[in-house]
Amino acid sequence: MDTFNVLVTAFSNRDLKKEEFENQVAALRPLMTWNPSTTAWHVQLRGERPEHAGNALTALFEVARMYGTTVTVRLVPTEPAGGAVAAD
């Protein structure tokens, strides 16, 4: 079975009214971890639990639709046997 490993990053829309901003943060908090040094939210999703990843991505893109949150998803490079990193 093929698996995946993706890194999801979100940047809060800071132009929202206070209540909307707090609602946005409340929606992100259960799904992601805040990194104050990068001022971004992040989570790594792996293929071992595809239903969890699907639910999390659906929720994150709903937050993006509702609040203008910037959400990006990128593949984490895999390491083939021998320790070299695979090219994109």
C-alpha cells in the first residue's frame, strides 16, 4: 500500500475582526501546532491514517474558505534505502 507524508502549514488571516480571528484560531488549534518563531501553524500528516488526514485537510480548507487562512500542503521527501534523499 502506498503511503504519503505531507507537511501542512497555515498562516492566520490577521485582517479579521477580533471575534472572527479568535474563531479562526479556535478552529486551527485542535488540528495544528502553533510555532511562534515562524508565526505559522503546522501539522505533519502521514498515510498510516488516511481517514484522519482526509478529515484534517477538509477541516483546514474549510477554515481557509471561511476566514481567508493561507493553507499549503507539501510532500515530505522520502529517504530511499542508503539514506539519500529522493529528488522531486
